[in-house]
Amino acid sequence: GWGGSPPGLYDISGSANFINKADAGIVIHRYGQEMQQALGLDPCATIMIVEKMRNRAAGTKGIHIMHYDRDTGLYEDPPHDAVAAFQQAYTDFKSKRGGPKPAGNRGEERPALRRQPQ
């Protein structure tokens, strides 16, 4: 988890008990400046990773990119082309190093979180 990559649920102190008890596990992460440039992200890009979802009716595992607006303090969906560029760069990067792949865009303006193959 440390060294620039997003932390996982096992990086939480006492994580084995936490992971077993939790119904959902969500990681919010911002890459460092060097990785943001490598992935073509703007400095306010934030990644939401759903690592665990016990109840599929509540949602599924996946990755979503968000833009943090410093003026309003809110997270917003980035432009559609920024999402596509991130997904391609992230997939290329992870295929070289291993790790979860981002959820694909199903043609909606907002990319959907979907279950990742295990």
C-alpha cells in the first residue's frame, strides 16, 4: 500500500478483524505528483476503490475516478474523456505491475462501478 500505491484493506491497523466484520471496504486515494503525471491525472484527481462489498444488492467492487473541487469541498465526476484516458493509462500501468483493473465505462456519462474478475 505505501510507496505511492493506494492502501488496501489489510493496511488498516487490526485489519483482519476489520475486514471480517465490515460489509463494505472503500479506499479513497490521491496519487503523488509523479504518479499523477504518469497516469495523466490532474492534481485534484481522486480515486475511489471499492475493495469489498458483501451484499451485491448494495454495490459491487470497482474503481472510479473523481475530481476534488477545492473551492466547494465536493467531489465531482470528471469530463468523460478524462475518465477514458485515466482508465487506459491505469490499465497499461497495472498490466506492467499487476493489480486491480478499473471498471469499464458502459457508455454512460458516468463510469459505473462493477465487479472485478477474481
